[in-house]
Amino acid sequence: DGTTGDARITWSYGKTWTGAVSANWAVGGNWSDGIAPGSGSDVVIPDVGNDPVLTAAAQAREVYVTTGILGLASYTLQTYGNFTMDCMAALNAGTGTVSLQGGGSCAVNVANVAFNTLQVTSNTPATVTATLASANSLVVDSGSSLAIAGGSTLRVHNGSTVNGALPVQSGNGKLALGSGVTLALSATSSFAAQPGST
């Protein structure tokens, strides 16, 4: 109609974090539909008064943190789809783990996020598409793979165990190992780096 204006994108997720009751991820009243997420739930976490914190191991299919803060404490968040954090979002990793599972393709779409442990398991092919993601520990189990997309960097500060595949895609995707870090590859592992990759 000839008018101009800002584009607006509406994300359609089954559950939105409200924090209406507390900061406890597992309490149903903190979610828009009154039920805590399970392995088939797509969740979105905006910035609200009570930011979600895990108090036990938890599951979701896809996790999208827009402007909120997600706290793992010492627990594992199992995801069966994409794990996405916008540039205004934050991860309080504590000593917890983000574990990518389910066997289907998934992506870690983050910007300047520091994980404690990032795990890829259950024959899952995953891809890091990040400005800079870092982890104290990277675990890629047998049968799984973690690709570092072109233009992305995954920096590992502690130890890494790779029993699956860790390909670095073309376009200057980088795996950066901190001082004293040992990358342990099993006999069945593969590590593929394109020219110009680290």
C-alpha cells in the first residue's frame, strides 16, 4: 500500500517463560501454558523479573532465549532441536551442561556465550553458528558430530573429548584451544579442517 515501517517478526513457540511464580524452571506456573517443558516442547525465554534457573535435569525440544537469562546451576539441559540465544541474552552456565540429543540435525546459534560443558550425543549431527562460543569442556560422543560453520569460532578453555566427528567447515570456521588444552580424539574419531581453519 506504499507505506513503510519496521518489519516485525513473531516467533511461534509452544511455551513462553513468564516467571510468574518463581525462578524454578520445573514449576508449571512459570510457563505460559501452566506446564513445565518436556522433550517435545519448544520454549522461548524473554527478559522478565524472575529468570529461569534449573533445579534438576531438564528437557526441551528447542530453546530460544531472546533477552532473558538462563541459569543451569549444576544441572543438564537436554535439547532435541536448536539452542538459540540472541545477542541480548545471557547464559549463567554454572557447572551445568547443555546436551544436544535426539539424533536429528540441530544448531547452536549463539553470540558470545560461555558454556561450562557442551555435549553432543545420541548420534546427533550439530552445527555451531556463533560469533564466538566458548566452553570449559566439549564432549562429542561416538556417532555424533559437531561442525563449526564458516565464520564461527568455538573456543575451548579446558578439556575436550571427541569420540565422534568434529569437522570444521570452509569459510574460516575455527576451533580455538586455550593454553594447556588437550583435544582427546578416540580411534574412531575424525577431525576435518579446511585450509585456513584452526
